[in-house]
Amino acid sequence: MTEPLAPPPRSPGRRGVVLGAGALALAAGVGWQLWRHRLAPTANEDLAAFLALELPTPSGARLPLRSLAGRPLVINFWATWCPPCVKEMPELDRFARDFASRGWQVLGVAIDKPQAVSRFLTQTPVGFPIVLLEGTEGLTWIRRLGNPGGGLPFSLQLAANGSLQQTKLGPTTLDELRGWTQPA
């Protein structure tokens, strides 16, 4: 007489496979985030890198962004083909004029062609500096500075020490900008 065969090893079953796959996915996700965080620059490093740039103005001169250090700053990314951007320009200009005596300054960063920006500024002059970042370079900076979708307009508020205070996707208003000047 032969001995009965041992039953085959029991498979983990569907539940075990799903739990194992879930644990593996969780471990992979945590590992990815740790790796990415270790390699990716921080928001402060990206902002410091941006402020180290020297960018062209519509007239062809170059503006070292470091020259804006030491005072509170609103940086506004915009384009002539963006209706909300065009609409908020007079608000930004008024803010720049009204709050310059309190130390505030505004920088417009046009994600556009120099000719289009020059034409726009002829029709809608502003009293604050405008610099140019064309094409994908502009979109790359917008994303690095906290706007992953790359939408316009996009504004940042920096304290006098250069630290990022807040960001805003979408058009600003004079009242909102005035609110940014109030202590938190």
C-alpha cells in the first residue's frame, strides 16, 4: 500500500496576493518619495536659483533679479495672450505705485515673445520692471516655484528677507494685494 500524497502547498489565495501587492506598492511609494525628496531641490533652493538669474527686459537690457533683494516683492508671471493677466496689470501697477513708499516692489515676468510684450506695454504702460522668460523656460520656472500645472497668471509674495510668503494662481486684485502687506 502506498502512502497518501501530501496535499500540495497552500497558495496564499487571492486575498494574500492582494495584501502582498498592496504592501509592495506602499513600500515602493514611500521609497520613491524619500528618494525624490533627497534629490529634488527645496522650494527655497528653487526660489534662490530664480532670484540669481539675470533676465532680459523688453528693451533688451538685462535685469539682475538680485537687485530686487532687501524689500518685499510681488512677482507676477503673465502673458499678453492671457486675458486674466491683461486684466490684472492695471491693478498690479496701482499696487506698485501706492506701496513703493512702504518698500514694496513688483516684478512682472512675461512668458511671451519680446515683440508682443513691447506692443502690450506701449498700449498699457506699467511703472514696475518687466522681464522675459520665453517658452518652456518660463513654464519650467513656474512649475519649480510652486505651480505644477503651469497656469497663468501666477503670483508670489516674498518678504524682505527673500522668503516665500505665499503664492496665488489666478488674477489678483488691488484689495487682495493690499491684504498681502498686512502682517500675518
